[in-house]
Amino acid sequence: MLPYRSLSRKGFIVLMLAIAAVSFIGGAVFVAMGAWPITGFFGLDAVLFYLAFRLNYRAGRLSEKIELTGHELRVTRIHPSGKAECWNFNPYWVRFEHKARDNAADELSLTSHGRKLVFGAFLSDGEKASFADAFSAALGRQKT
């Protein structure tokens, strides 16, 4: 599972060029009016937009992999830094839960032997519901 990012790399470049152009034109207008110190704020806006998008793309490198085999359920979370965390469950004893909430994001979790793992937090509620249906069916087939 990977987080969804609607803006492609090409779209990001086009957006940043548009922001830079607007900042440059706005800055040039203020320089022409004699208010040259304002130009720095236009440049700062463009830099802050760039940094915000870069942080968003970095967070988008988070991924989770769920593997269900005959004897094991493994959840591997790979953080943006590249660090991987892994949780193993016995598919026969694990309990899967999809909590649909009205005023908050849905929650997917696995519970077994007093341990609880919440996963898929970056998915939309629709994606969580779809995953929950498919995963519940696969887990049910595994337990029979």
C-alpha cells in the first residue's frame, strides 16, 4: 500500500514554475514602485511552497506491505527514511478490525495476543473499506 499523490512530477514542475513566475512578476512590480524590500517576501513564498511540497513527497514514500501465507501474516512498514519495521502474526489467531467512524478517519487494525497494530492510516476511507473487504475474505479463507 502506498499513499496517493495526485500531482505528478511534471505537474509539480509546472506548478513551481507558475508560482515562481507569479512571485517574480509581483516582485518586479513592487521594485518598479520603489518598494524593493517586498520582493524578498515573494521569493520566500515560493521557497516555502517548494519546501511544503518536498516534505509532502517525502512523506509519500511511506509504504506498507501485507503478506498472508499459510502460517504467517506479516506487515512491513517502510518509513520515508528507508527504515523498515516488521510485525508477524499467526493468521489463525489474529483479529482484523475495520472501524468506520463518522467524524474521523476510518481505522484498520490487527490484534493478537494483546498486541494491536494500526496500519493503512494514509489510505482514504473508501480505500480502507475496499481493502477491508478483500483482506477479510482472504483471512477468512486462510482460517478455514
